[in-house]
Amino acid sequence: MPTVSFIGAGPGDPDLITVKGARLISQADLVLYAGSLVPLALVESAKAGAKVVDSAPLTLEATHALILETVAAGGAVARVHTGDPSLYGAMREQMALLDRDNIDYEVVPGVTAAFAAAAAAGLSFTVPETTQTLILTRLPGRTPVPEAERLRELARHGTSLAVYLSAGDVDALQTELLAAGLPPDTPVLAAQAVGWPHQTLARTTVAQVAACAREHGFTRQTVFLVLPGEKNKEAARSKLYDPDFKHGYRED
């Protein structure tokens, strides 16, 4: 059994963690969590005597030292990330240190903010015969983005988009989407603090997304869902439940 578990905590609602993730937190001897984004309620289930540490003010080396100390004593570690650990989770560099020190680990997936936002608003990323692809991306900031992955290049495909970590430059967000040739009336959902008690959802368009973000004070913890399929009110129905669509689980 792995001694270190990277656990996706979901976007904010404590009930959105997986059963496995919650169990591992309750069994761990060390619970390391990103306190700036992971709600305290998620780690309050730690067992009596467990060490619970907010990693927000710590460096990579400091968190690894805590893990080493726990593993050396024969303990288990729950490394709790917001959303899903594989997406903007800085997980790879942590794994590299664990690999170097021959420490076994596992990853428990979590609900990412884009999916939680779509669920909260009752929206679908895929629409039959309109768009069948979702791209998850971000604007460049202190972390650059490869030139081929500039938002305007990705948006030219006309697919659904989930744009993370970009509320700090909403004018650039709007400019990139329009430069890609998206129609100005393309629907956008701006979702801040998804899953938290102060969650705010705002429906807008590509042409108005910057003004919408400023109006609501969306400066951080915001994901923007660009949803061209929402324009197609006469979209074809899914074949899955079409009476004329035959498959192995439906008798003729």
C-alpha cells in the first residue's frame, strides 16, 4: 500500500471529495493540505493524533521534509490538493522527490472546478453535432504558456473551453477569444469560488466577459466556461436514447 496519497479535494464543497479520498484523510498520520484553497472541513476528519499542516506558506523542500519524517516513522501521508491533483497541481515535482527517495505514492482524482461549475449551472460541455470537445487551458501569467497553446489558437477550434487562472487579466481573456474569431454572442459562464458558500455564477458572452468579471469583482478563484454549444437551442438529440439507435443493451 502506498505511503503517500495525493488526494483531489474538489473545488470547495466538502461533499465533493471521493469516498476513497475522505477515507485516506481519516487514516493518515500526516495531512498536508493547501489551506488557501482547501476548506478546513475536509481535514477536520483527520484521526486523533494526526499532524495536520497547512502547506500554503511552505516550500517544496519543507513539505517533502515533513513527508520524509512521517514515512521514516512508519506513518501514512495524505497530500490534499484542491480540485484534481493532475491539473495545475504542482504534483510532478513532488513526485520527483518521492521517486528519488524510493517512497511509494498514489493519486486519488478529484472534481475540478470546471466540472463543478458546469454542474452548478446545469450546463453541458458537449452538444450533439455542435461540439464534442473540451479544452482546458489558461492565460500566461508568472507561469508562461507555450506559443502553440495561446488561447486564441486553441479557441479557433470553436470547441468548449474552460479557462483557469485568468481572472487577473480579463481584458486579455476577452481579446484572445475575439481574436480567435468566436462570435461576440458566444455564451460564457464565469464561476467564482465554485463549491464554497460564497459561490457566484454569472452568465455572460465573449463580448461582455471582461465587464462581467469587473462588475462581480472576479479577481481570483474564477473559471471561465466558453460554451458555443449553448447557442444551439435546436441541437440534435443524443443517439443514446433514440428509439431508432440500436446497440447491445437495447432489444430490437
